[in-house]
Amino acid sequence: MSNFLNELELIIKDRQDNASEKSYTSALLTQGVDRILKKVGEEAGEVIIAAKNPDDTEFKHEVADLLFHVMVLMRSRDVSLASILEVLESRHQQK
């Protein structure tokens, strides 16, 4: 499961390093953190709305959108998925 997240992280980094006019991810990264934050906020709101509805398919799609945009935000801040996982693991070990 996390193997794909690692692969996605590499794809996002590649879109940053090799920007393409045809890439949505490249465009987000080029437009900067304010644009990325706007998308994260929009997607978070959509997750909240979808969570209140009984349709699991819609909810899964919205969570996937949010996760993707958070990963783009992480890339823009040069924060790795591994570093986030370390924080989660350390929290678990503290309990």
C-alpha cells in the first residue's frame, strides 16, 4: 500500500523537476504554495461533505484528492513522506 504512495511522491517530485505545461501537478507547483493551499482547503471541505453522505465511493475519491494535494504541498515544502511517517510512528511508540 505505501509503495504506491512512495511512487506517487517520486512522480510529484519529477513533475516539479521536469515541469510540463500539460501537467496539472507541475502547474500547481509552479503557481506556488498559495494555490496549493487553496486546493487543499477545497478538498478538505469536499471530504467533510462526502463524509456526511452514505456514498463510500464519493468519500474515497474525495479523500484521495485531499491526500494527493497534501502530497503536492509536502513537495512544495520539501517535506518527505518518510519524515511524516516517522512522526506518526513516534506518536504510536509514545503510547
